[in-house]
Amino acid sequence: MEEVVISRTLQENIFAIFGGYTPRRRRITADSFTKVEYRHRSKRNKIVTARYDNLSSFVVLEYLDKDNDEQQYKEILMDIDTLLDLDDYGKTNTIVDCNSSLSSGFDEISTISDFSNCSFGSEYTTSLSEIYNLLSGEKSEELLTDVLYSVQSLMGATGGGVWSVGGGIGVAQTHPQSCVTMDQVKQVLQTAFQVTPENMDRISQDVQSRPVPEVSLHLNLKEAKDLRAKTVKGTTNPYVTIINPSTGQSHRTRLEKDTLNPKWNQEFILRLHNLQKDVIHLEVWHEHDAVTVKQLTAVRDIRGLGRLMKGTTAQAQHHASHLLGQINMNVKDVSRHGIVEDWYPLEKKDLEVGQNKVGGDVSREKERGTLRITACVSSSAAQLGRTDSRSYDSLLAHLIHHHVAATNNNNEENNWSKPLWPGKVSGPAAAALAQFAITLELSDAAVQLSWWRIGSQVSSADPDWILYQLHQVQAALGKGAYKGETLTELQVSLASYVRNCIEKLKDLQGAFPPASGVHAPQNLKSTLKILQAMQSHLATRCLLDQEDFPHLQELVSTALSEHTKCWWRSVIEEQLQGVRTADEQINKVINIVAEAHTFLALIADFYNPVIIKEMNINYMQTAYLSVSNKISPCVRPLIMNIYNRMPTGGAQITENSDDGKYALEVGTSLWQLYRNLGRLHALGVCLPADLKVESGVREYHRWFSRGVMRWLELAVLRAQTMIMRAVELDSLEPVDAYFNFSSSATDTIGIFLDVKNWWVKLAWPDPENSAVLLTKILEDVCSCGTQYSDLVREKVQLKFHQENSSRVFITKQICVGLNSIERVREELTKLPEHFEFERLLEEVRQGESGSGAVAARQLEATVERLIFSAAENMESKVNEFVETVIGKMQITLENAVNEACDSQSPTPLLSRTLDPTLDILQSHLNSSNFDRFLCRTWEVILQSFHSNVMRNAERRRPNYFGGVYNILEATLNFFSPGDGKGLDRQAAQTHEYTSVLELLESLRKTTESVICQYYRERYEEQVDEILPAKAQLVVKLLFTRSGKLIVEVIMARDMVVEGETGSIGSSHRGFHHHHEPIDSYVKVQPVPAEWFPTIPIRKTKTLRRQDPAVYEETFEYEMSQQDDGVSEGFLLLTLKDYNLGRTNTFIGEAVVPLSSLPCVDSSKVYTVPNTYLKMTTPGLDIGYKSLRALQFRTGDKTATSFLKKVSKRLLDSKAKNNSPLKPEDEKAGSKSPAFRERLKFS
């Protein structure tokens, strides 16, 4: 026996992922090869054992210890006899010899031993050629003689040689109504009894020598209803007269007084002369009462008076009775229907004879009432050889056999295309049966029983017709019509029919083949309805109990189970006979599973709906469990044996290895087997949960876990090889005019699609294991995507070059290569969507286990990290290459920026350097890669502009920076043209761009404009209240229309002095505190001073030791708001502390834009309100862009003089630490956007 070594590690890994199948293990002894015991634990926790004496027919399931890390595995391949002996749970029931024959069969014992054996190909009923011999027990000639005697007597003597047939004939149906002759009847009898013309003539002569029997009509007048009222009381006095004109016989019923619904129940016998022509007249009469005073007093209305007058007139005319209506009854209609009982409407006297038909509705002008009559024709049977119903049964069998045979001979098609026998016979046969029943004086119930007994044995009889016959027999049985021997015959016939039906159900597909179309389900439906009708009817159920029949539902269920077992036996015998090796068995097992699926699908779609509806038996459930539990020991050992032949997990796998054929790959035999098992498993999805666990294939997918892992290993190997080959052959040219990526990207995406298609076809049924498996697949696919990006990047890197004489930095091939990486990366991000991972997670969440939600979250997080990591990795490859290109372009870009700035023209940068490269990028790169290049190029260009500005800030004039400013704006428009092709303009205006632009804005202005900008920044600080207040100054500021600026300094208060200063009269010289009275004054001047050279600086008088200090001084300036510089200028008010012999102390200042002052008439000066100004000191110089710009102008005296002046007013660190400003106030001030922008400038 072959020994295959399997790694324990690989087995554990598979089990961890799939919960794999682990066979039972034991040690093989030295004598194990002579006799092996196979033990199998059933679902009921019982150990079932089978012993085998010959190991040549199968392989044994074993584990042999070999060292400590490996085990030897040997798997069962069950022999055919073992598979045949499996019960419905896939277990052997007894000890079976491997060499036992197929005839050993199933050991299950049925509730009725007669039905336990398979009967494929057997006839369900005894042939009709034997039926009439078995039932009759007499010679055919004697029967024919009796039949001819009855025909001769009823048709020849009293029938006039013809007989009317059509419509119902007892319980049979014939063709449309017609008349048949005696010759036609004789011809049918001769053919049916298969006699020669000579014998037929001899028998006819013998019949003619017999005396003619007496034929009579038995008429029972039961009652009438709804007669017309003829008395004053609204009643009538009815009686009936019966007349046979052909014989002159007449009868009269008794008189019923004062009723409209009389009841007679009187029987009369009338001799008949001609069955086809005799008509019986029945007349209903009203007998008038004598006129009395009592009748006169009973008159209540006009109608009563009229009836009284009519009665009086009739008596005066000697008319004792009044005809209410009549009935004309044709005897031939009675003879054709057998026993007739019906309500007949009364008609006028003037109707012609023959117009009233048995059971017919005759239109009438007025309702005259109806008469209930029972009638039948009888004949003397003294001259017959047999007078019981068996003679009728034998005749019926002969005629049905003749009719069915003639019908089948006229139809040469296949059996199921032939029409079923609907219970009809020919007209002459129906006439013979009717006349013979009359002669035998059979009751309707007896005739009905004969038709049931004979018709139910006809295999081609229409089940609907048989069901109708059963209902008629059950109705008669319920009325007690059958007793004694007749009841016994009915019991035997019922049992025989049940046995025939059970035999049909055992051969369900043979008896009701799907090829017959709608006929098979309809016949099956009717057959089951018949059985259900027998079961549900109390009387027939009692008869079946006497035959020891169980409940018919149980019997049907047993028969269907037997059908399943017989099918399994035939399939196993056909497919596995003589097959031994695994390679031989695998194709046969594929066929077995495929046939099992077809068998079960046929049951589910074709038979089960009918069986459930009619018998409430779910045959699909029992058949599915039976077949699936037989499939499991047939398939699983074979698969496990195959996969345990594969190398261990540590072995190297190659694409061309022999074990590759065992990978679960589309098109292989194992793949077909897996798919067939999947379809078989899908049929059981609709089973209840408690039955699903009993299915033998509920975990079929676990049998193929090793195959799935092997396919994944091969798939990764093939994918890597194919990707390497695709990149090698890739010329980095677009695949067509519509796409900008290369063929290698298409090939790689095609590989992903192949994996996805395989996954969809795999349809792994376990959601949780499926999610784990899909995670592994996605991981492998992502690794292939990463490998592709590495290969393409290396190839693109080799093609990248830059010539010194050229300003083109990137080629078309490089663009296509980058696009290919990006295309594959985009596809990777869509993998969960393509593989429907979200749907799978939803199935995991709704799983039966309580941990579904937790598992789903973990799997979702894992896949998200996996996809994100792979996409980020691929994107980083592109970014690395972009950085490489930008790094080599940086020197050229810096030179182009410097050249453009020196020439004060954007042409060297835009037209000569950027335009050729970006044109290639825009034409051949996709949007994402193009945006990457634009962003990085833009960042490098901004850095170059910043370097250029910083390098030339101290040695270039403002007009130079004005040109650079324009070039920077042109470059921004180049990168953000506004047509959606470049960078988003808002995104392009980065912090670096804003910083450079603001610096250029300051550098390109004149010194006076920068100084003005400084005061504007100070005014913004004053408005935003960023800096702490040092004092509050109250002033009135305005322009007059006459061209004067009026500044009225009113007072100052809350003055704060910081530092070691002192006023002239201070008692705490050098150490005075905050808010201590000081010697203050206010200085007023328009700024910038260069814009107002003729305007003098004014200041108030010094107020000693006052806080508040009230100045109330007014200064006037010859100045108009329309003068040059006024609209952009400011009014600077400075508050100082006067120090004797030392420099005065700067307390604070306030800036007011001249453009914000009101302009009024001189007479309206008083209407201008006071202005309250917060006096502050300048903050750190690092926060003012204007001061930063002035610092670069070291050669400008105005700039240096102004910086020196402002620097004296800036707070040093010591003064800042001694500031009364609270920490929270400092934090609040730092949150101002304007202030943050000033801090960021550095």
C-alpha cells in the first residue's frame, strides 16, 4: 500500500482556517492486513462496525506514527457492496463481506413484506387478457350465449332491432348519442370474444330457440311538490294516473287531500311491448271538492273567489277532476340509464308524445310542479346459465379489453403519448352491457361495483375516472348497498388497487416519467387522491384494515423510500462495478453526484409538490437526507485520499508538478465534483434547520480545503510568473487611443479578474470560513499588485534620463508606466467591491453563531488595513519615482526661476522649461499622476522663488521685486489656468506661496508705502485689541469743508508707565507704580511724515501729576481730505511722560486713518462725537511684515531712520515680563488670526 507523508503543521493550518476533516486514527498491527475492522460513529452516537476479509477491493483508513513530526495517512475507498449496504444515514447496518453480491440489497424491513422488494420493469397489474378469465370462471361461449340471449330478447323481441345509446351508460360514457343495431352489437361481441362467424351463427340459432323473456318497467311514484293550488284554501287534491298505450295498462295512485306536496311512495309494474318505442303517460289530476258553506266562508281574496267559481263551474259541467300536468316518459331512456331516479317537471296536455326526456329540462311557460319518479327496466333471467354479477364482470372485462386494444392499435406512438382510457366504450358495447344488466336484474350499485373492480385493474385507465368510480362505490357503500360476498369482493379489489399503486410509487420515475409532460404529475396527483380518498373514508378504511394495511400515508412514504433505495442501487451498480483505484473512481463519483442532483432536482420540481399537496409527505426531505448520507461515504474518503497524497506544507510547489491537477481549478475533475456537490447541497437549503444538520454533504466544502489552498499556492506562483513576463514584454505604450496605460496593466487586471471569477464559481458555502478564505485571496492579490508596481517602477527608472541640452525631463513611456501602476492600484482598491466582500460580511453578521458581529468587524478591519496598506505601498512607489524626477529637475527649475527674475520675464521659466514637460505630462499621464507632478513641481518652484527673493532682498530695488511678483502671479496662472486641467487655485495658494507673495508685496513698495503699511498694521492691532491698553485718550477728530483738520485733545486717563522712570515732581522717582499720577502730554502729527512735509508736529501742555489729565486743547491743520496722501495717511497721537533732564518716557500711541474722519461744516463741529482711543505700545518686531521688509533696506536712510525711531518704542523682554497683562489675556490675544499671521511670517 502506498504511504504518503503529510506535514502536521499544514494540516493544523488548514484546520484553523476551514475547520477541516480529521479522520479517526489508530495503529496498524502486523496482522492488520488480513482482517480490518471499520468503525464509524453515527449521528446517534452509536458505533457501527463492518469487517472486511479482503483488502484488495479498497484502501484502509489508517495513521502510522513515523518519527515525531510526520504521520502516514491511508484513506478509505469503500467497495461497491459497502456502498450498496449504506442506510439512509450513510452507515452500514450489518457485517458485510466485501465479496457479497449486489443481490444482498437493503436490510430495512418494510411494514408490509409484500412491498419491500424493488420491482423496476415489472407490470403493475394483471393483463386484461387474464382478468376476465380470473373473474368469470366460466367458458366464454356460455357467457356469449347469455349475452346474445339478452340482446336478442331486448333488441329483437321488444326493441325493434335497434337500441338508443349515448351519454351515460350505467357508469360508463360512450360517444355522442346514437342508435345501434343488433348486427353492430353482434359484431362487437364476436370480435371481443374472438369467435368465428360460424360459431357466432350457431350460438345465435341456439339463442333463438329459447323462449322470449318478459320485460317490465318498475315505476315508483314517490312524491310531488309545488303543485298548482286549485282550492279556496290554496291547496289541491292530487292523484296520478299511469298509462302504457302500447299494452293498454293503466294504474292510479291514491288521492291526497289538501296539499301541494303530496307523498305516495307507490310502486307499479308495467309490461313493455317495445323498449325503443314505448312511452309511459303520467298525468297529475286535481279532484274538485263539493261546494259547501265552509268553502264560501274560506274565501279571503279575489284569487280564492276565482278558484271557487272554477270548481263550481266544473261540477256543473260534470267534470270531477282537473288536469294539473303530465309527463311523457320514454322507456328507451330508462333502459339506457339503468335505474333512474329524478324530478320531472309537469307539462301541458298539448305537448306531443316524446318531448319529455329522462333527466331533461323542458322550458315551460308556468311552473306546474315536479314529480319524483324512480324507474328501471327488468327482464326474466330464468334462461341464463349464470345470474350473478360475475357474468357481468366477465363481459365488461372482454369489452374493455377489446376497446383498449383497438384504441392502442390505432396509435403507434410511444406509450406515454397514447391517450388514457377515460372509461368509455363503443356504442354497441354499451348497448350489450345495458341489456345484459337488465337481464341479470343488477342494481345500480352492483353495476357500479363491477365497473370499479374491472376498470381499476386497467393500467391505462384515467386516474380521474377511477377516482370518480371510487366515490360512487363509497357512496353506495355508505348506504349499505354491499353485503356479504359483494363486500368481500370490494375489499379484495381495494387491496389489489392499493398494491398496484404502491408498486407504481416504488418505480416512481418509470410509472410517472417526466418525459410525459403534464400527464405524469396529473396522473400522480389523481393516484394519490385515490389513496387519500380510501384512507379518509371510514368504510373503505375499515376494509383495508381487514387486509392488514397500515395507514396509507405510511405505506406511500415507505414506497417512496424504497424507490430512492432502488435508484441508489442501480446507480452504484452501474457506475462503480469493477472500479478500484482512486483515479478510476473520481470520474465515476462525478457521475454519481451529477445523477443524484438530477434525481433530487426532479423530485423537488416534478414530484414533491404533488406528493406534499395530496399526501402531506415531504418526499424531498427524506430523499435528500437518504441520498446525501449515501453520497458522503462514497465521495469523502476518495477526496481525502487524493489530497493526502499531496506534498506537505513545507514542500516547494511548482506549476508543472503532478499534484497541480489536484488543485481545485476550474475544468479539473475535482472542480466538477465540487460543483456537483455544491448543486446537491443547494437543494437542501430549504430544509428545516434540524434536518440540515443530518445532511451528509452539509460540510462538503471542507473536504476540498486542501484543494483550495493548493490552488491559491499555484495561483500566486502563476500570477507572479505571468506578471513578470507581462512587464518584460511591455513596451510601455498605451493599449489603444482611449486608454493611457500599457498592456502589462491589462494583463495584471486580467489576472485579478480570473481570481475573482474563480471565487464566484467556487461559491464557498460557509460565510465565516469564506470570509477568512477571501481575506487570504485578497492578501495574495495585493502582493501581486505590489510586485507589479515594483517591476514597473524599476523598468521606468531605467528609462528615465535627462540631457543637459534638453529641457524635457520625462518621456511618454515613463508616463504610461506610471499610469499603469496607478491603474492597477485603483483596481486593488475596488477588490472588496468586486469580490462582494460587504455581502459576505452581512452573511457573517447574520450567521447562526453568536459571535458573527464580532467576527465581521475583525474581518472588515483586517481587509481595510490590507487594501489600504497595499494601495499606500503602490502609491509610495509612484511618489518615490516622482521625487526622483523632481530631484533631477530641481537645479534646472532653480536656474529657470533665476533667469526669469533677472530678465523680468516669465518666458525662460514657463515657455522654455515648464511648458514642454507639462505638455507631455498632461497628454500622457492620468489625472492623479499629473496632479502629483504638478504639486511637487509647484512646491519646488515656490522654494526657488523664496530663495531668490531672500538672496536679493538687501541689494535689489523695489522695481525688481515688482517684476518678480508679476512672474510669480504668471506662474500661478500657468499651474492653475482655471479650466480644470491644472491645480485647484485655492489649493495652489499654499502657505509658502502666501509668504513669498506677501514678502514680494512689501519689497516692491516704496519706503513711504511700507511705513504706511506699518501704521495700518498698528491700526489693525488697535481695532482687534490684541495689545494691552496703556491709557485711554479722549479726542474729537474731524475735517471741515473749508479744508481744515481739527484735532481736539480732551483728556487722558488710566495711564500706565513701565520701566524705571520718574516724573519731574514724583516723590517716588525711579520707582513709581502703575496708575500713579505722572507728568503727561500728547503729541499729534500726520504720518508718514514724508507725505506731510509742511505739516508741523503739535503737542499739548504738560499736566503734572494728574490722572486723569484734562488737556482741552485744539489743533488746526490746513489740510483737506482730497489732498494727495490724505486718503492713505494716518493721524498719530503719542502719549508721553515728561522727565526733567532725561528722555521723556513713551507711554502709548494711537493711530487713526485720516480717511475715517468725518467732514462737516464749520458750524456743525459740535455735532461730531468724541472719540475714545486705546493707547498701546508696539509689539515684537517679528510680528510686523512691514518692519521685516524695511530691515532689508539697509541702504535706505528713510527706512533706517524709521526703524531706529520705532525700535525705541518696542517693548523689551524685561518690560514685557513686568506688564500688568494677565496670562489669560496674553493667550486670548495670541488667538487673533491677524496676530497669528504676523507670527508665521518668521
